[in-house]
Amino acid sequence: MRVLIAFDKFKDALTAPEACSLATATLQEVRPDWHADPCPLADGGEGFATILTAAAGGSWHPVEATGPRGKIAPAGFGLVDTAKLSAAAHARLDLGAARSLAVIEMASASGLQSLAPADRDPWQTDTRGTGQLIRAAIDAGAEALLLGVGGSATHDVGIGALTALGWQALRADGSPIERVCPAGWGELAQLVPSLLTLPPIRIACDVANPLLGERGAATVFGPQKGLQPADLPRLEAETARVATLLGTAAGRPGLESTPGAGAAGGIAYGLLTAANAQLVPGFDLVEDWLELSQRISAAELVITGEGRFDESSLEGKGPGALARRALDEGKQVWVLAGAVDVPSPPVGITLAAVTPPGTPLAEALPATATNLARTLRQQLAPAPTD
């Protein structure tokens, strides 16, 4: 039996590589005659850069970057040789003659997971650290950049990242603003483009939200970043004003309604406008990069999962998308998750919650590895014979 083991992260408990490693060891213990193909999954958030870099045999480059509220923290980026990418990933990225590709995840420098709940406030956060990673990658020789934008703590339309790349933010009297976050946007009167020439930038993104409006960045994603309901109209108005300033300065106005421009607090809009970046479908790219289609075809059983598996998991990314692709090919599919909430699962999927019912979250998280291994052993145990 050939088994594809493809877990995403169990948030705050296990990384995707840790979950895959644990499941592989358990499989080899219980079913030593079965063959495991471990394949950690990544969306555009935590783990995106390390997983894709490792899969392509790239090198990791540690960098200290400014966090979303100004605290310096360890981060980094990967460098991969584009010749080592699958043909499908190379074609999807459309990088031309670029040979060295930097893989960066916004979550490492500007991520929500780096802030305690009390510190989550989109008025006070910025994307300088993400810009610092981009600059460091360029200095290291990257000829193209791939940015995953999941898990951000920010809503600064990418202005912080752009200032780290040489853009100037000026007051009405021409004096520079050293740190530009939404709380200080009232002082912002002009943006001046950088003289730095940027390589091609691709943004891995699975959302289609525009920058503004009822499906925009502030309305949809602001609350999870700490935005208070009463502050939404003001943040929306200021976002529109700053976006206009940026569009005018870059000579590319009117991209606010572009599907995906609202991703990660509008950093997608900022890079589309100021750096001519392009959006690529995140999970489709990961699927191409990891050659998931071929690995699903070669497997007889697919085991996947994440911290929580619910109806939204089946709507196009991560373990849910993998499960649907595997079902389409007639494969057995097991989904093991910390919590499961799918009232009507697709026919053919075996769902199992690894956390015992009623376990408080504070107890469940540190026991995730133990519970995952126990649940998988139960699933793998040979059926009793008469």
C-alpha cells in the first residue's frame, strides 16, 4: 500500500512537517510493509517559505526583521534555483529567464501569530518587516520573488513594505514620516517612488477580495486583526485616500477593485500598484510545486488534515482541496484534524477528530502530537479476524 501523507499545520500545536513526520513514523510502526510519501502542505501563511524552499532543494537565509508592531524578530527567506521547479510551477509563475527565486512568507515578519490578542490592532501595525525581507532577498541575488501573504496582522496597503524598499512618505511640509501605519495616516500627504528597480514579484493568493467595499480588506479581514466595528468607516475612508495617493505616485491608479487586491490588508494592492506584481492562485501553485497530482495518482490512500477541518476547508485550498482531488481519482481519503465540523462530508472521506470530546483548548494543544498518533494507530490497526 502506497500512502500519501500530506498534512497542513495544526495551528499553535504542530507544523506541517512535524505532523507529516509523526504520521510517517506511526505508519511505519503499525504498517511496516506500507510505503509512506510524506508531503507537508502550505498555504500562503506560516510554513509557506520553508516548505516550498525545502521541496525545491533551496537554501534558507535567516534575517532579522521588524515585526508588525516594531519589535525585531528572527525571520528569513528561501532561495531556489528555478531550474529545479516542476514544469507546471515554472509555467504558472511565468518568470522568464530568472534563475534565482526568493520565497518569502509575510507571516514570518508581519504575522498575526507574532502578536498576543491584546496587541492585535490594524491601526498600529505595518509591513516594514516584509519589505525588509524583500530587500534582503534582492541583495542576496534573487532575480524574482514569490510572496505568500497569509496570516498577516496588518492593514497598511503595503506602505510599510514600500518604505523599506526606498519609497518616501512625506507630510504636507515635505518632512519624512519614519514609520507609516494607519494610526499616522492623517499626517501622510505624499508618497515618492523608490529608485530601486525591483525584480518580478508574484503573490500567492487564494482570496478574490478587492481593496475596498463590503468584500474589501477592512470589512472582511479587519475584525480578525483587532479592528473595532465602530472604527470600520474611518479605516475604510483612510484606506481609499492612501490608495489614491499611492496610485497617483506610481502612475497606476484604479487598481482598488482588482480581485485579490485586498489580500493581507492591501499589501497585494500596494505591490500590484507600485511594483507591477502579479497574483497567482496559491493552492494551485503549491499543488504544481509539490507535484501533488502525480503523488495522488501514485497513492492508494491519502491521509491529510489540519488543526480544524470544517465546511470552509472544502472550499478550495489546503487539505480540503487535496481531499477532493484524491476523491476525484477514486482514492481512499482519511482526514485527521484537531476538530472536525462537517455535517455532510463528501462520500469517500473518512473523518476523525483527534481531540477527545470536551477537552479544553489549553489541554488539547500540547497533547496534539499524542492524540494524532493515537488516532492514526486506531485507523491503521488491522481489522480483527474471526
